[in-house]
Amino acid sequence: MADVYLTQSLCMNQNRQGGIIGLKGTLIGRRIEIRNNVEVVLGRDPDQVDVVIHGSKVSRMHCGIRFNYYGNDYTICDYSKNGTFIGEEKIPLHKEKKRVPPGTILTLGNEENVIQLN
């Protein structure tokens, strides 16, 4: 078997993206890619956010999601008045940051909008 050498160009071509999958609400069935270390802001005000989500409890600037390639996790930052809830237990995240693994489910405000990080 021949020796295989990993070059820098091959390393740089690795997919360094996370993503959001809509499970319920505005984003249902859609996947939005998140580049490494770039915050994507979700909310209902198109002038302030990257991804517009409609809902009675979604704030104008609701939350930010950042994918961390090297840690293989996400950082969630809540900017809302009504909260962002983590997991099926709906752990509230209010005006704070938290790191979570891929597969985490987030509820924005209430049950109208649910997304999964993957």
C-alpha cells in the first residue's frame, strides 16, 4: 500500500460548517448552513437579523447561533424578551450564552418555532 500524505490544501477543503434544521414553524423543513465561528442571528426584524422567523413570541433580534468547528459544538446567545429554550426539557436561556452539542433542539419563545442544530 502506498504512503498517503495529507497536504495543507486537503486540510483546507474540509467542510467546516454547522447548520440549523427547522422542525416547526417558519423554518420547517429548511436547512441553513452556519460557517465556522460566524454568528447567525435569528429574529423577526429583517434589518437586524440574518434569518427571519415569524411568531407571536419571537423577538425582533431573538438569538444568535455560532458553530465552533474545533469544539464540534455551538454557542447560543439569547437576545430576546421571551427566551430561548434548550432541549426537550426546555431549559431557559435568558440574556446569556451557552455551549451545546450538535443535535440540540431549541425552542424560540414558545412552541411555534423549533429548530435543531446539526
